[in-house]
Amino acid sequence: MIPLNTVYRHTFSFSQNDVILFAQVSGDNNPLHLDADFATTTAFKRPIIHGALASSVFSKIMGTEFPGFGSIYMKQVSEYKRPMFVDMEYEAVFTIMSINPDKHTAEISTEIFDVSTGKKTTDGMAVIMNKEAF
Amino acid sequence: MIPLNTVYRHTFSFSQNDVILFAQVSGDNNPLHLDADFATTTAFKRPIIHGALASSVFSKIMGTEFPGFGSIYMKQVSEYKRPMFVDMEYEAVFTIMSINPDKHTAEISTEIFDVSTGKKTTDGMAVIMNKEAF
């Protein structure tokens, strides 16, 4: 069983190839993510990764590492506060905020930080059901 | 400019190959989505698609069709209320709930319905910035 306030950290980055693959799988070929010339016309000046690709790290970690295999995803809130770029190092931080032992669910805060600046790029929370963990 | 209360609908389905590709791109290889034998041990009895893959349809539509190219994703809330399966027809429904013309943002409700039963599988909302649309 995973106790309240447990924190789990995961460092990651995405490549431009990851962005291209995510655009193919999702069908989201917004030029903001794929077209460097278009991106120079935006406030970001260079392509940013899809927010939904950034959030996929939450799905990966909660479905495979923490709380682990067999997790059922009930809710995700993601607030994209700052742009994220390819080939940069980010850290996802998961904290168990509350547990409902009757339902085997937990509220988990899900945050992403830019490792080089320490600034939060993504804020959010999830609700996860996992009978072994909660 | 897109007026308040505008509704946009998009019908879609995912194949098992889409699920496998999403598992590869995201790294989320939770057997709930990939392993039919494991899935028989769950309440769902067969593999379900990743919630984050279901939500990727929100990213696709809002980034490419409605409100369209150049949209900046500021927030997504997704509540996974019922399991979703491969090769089933679903409808995503987007409704403009409020507009902030100063910030060029809108709150958009994002829902997914099972076309065969009419039941809602996913509930949620997004905040999108798009200077041409709002």
C-alpha cells in the first residue's frame, strides 16, 4: 500500500521525433508543434511540444511505475502554464494528496518542472484507482 | 470569430494498432490496454483504450479543426466515466461555454459519447487561446 504524501519523481525529455510520432498517432498536426517557420510567428518563437504529449508522461508513470501496472485512470486535470520544448530535461513530480481506501482511489498531484530553471511548466491532478496500491 | 454556444462534432474510432502506437509514443504499456489475458482479470473483461489516447482527440480537433490551427492549449480536464474500446464509434462534442475577448481565450466543454448507446464516456473542459477565433 502506498501511504499519503508519498512523492515520486521521474525525469524525462521528448525529441522532435517523439513530437512527430505523437502528431501522427493523435492526428494533431497543429503547425505550432511541427513547423519551425510558423513557430517564429508565435510568442514561442520555436516549436513547442503538444500539451497532450507532455501529459502522456502522467499516463505512462501512473500506468506503469507509480502506483503501477493495472492503474485505472479516472480523471486528469492539466494546466499548461509554460511552453515545453524538445531536447530539454523535465521532471514530473507525483504526490499522493488523498486516499479513499473503500474505492481504492487516490488523488495525486501531477506537476512538471523545467529542470534547468526550476519553473513549473504543467500543473494538475489525477484520480487513479489501483486495488493493490490504495 | 466563433460565437458563444457554438457546437462542433467529430466522429472517430481507434484501432488496436492506434493503441499499440500510443503505448510506444507515451511509454504507457499498462497491460490493461495491451494484454487481452490480463484484461480478462479486470472489471472490463477486454482491453480498454488509454484515457490519454481518448483525450488526444481533444488536442487534435482543437489544434486543427475547431477552433483550428494555431490554437494554444492552456488547460484540459478529462473525466473518464466509462471504458472505451477499439473499433467502436465515438463522437466528440465541443461547445463554446465562455469567451474572454481580451485574452483571446475560450472555455470549451469537451465530451465523448458512445454512438451505439448514447452514453457519455468522457466528460471535461478545455481552455484554448486562439487569436483568430476569440
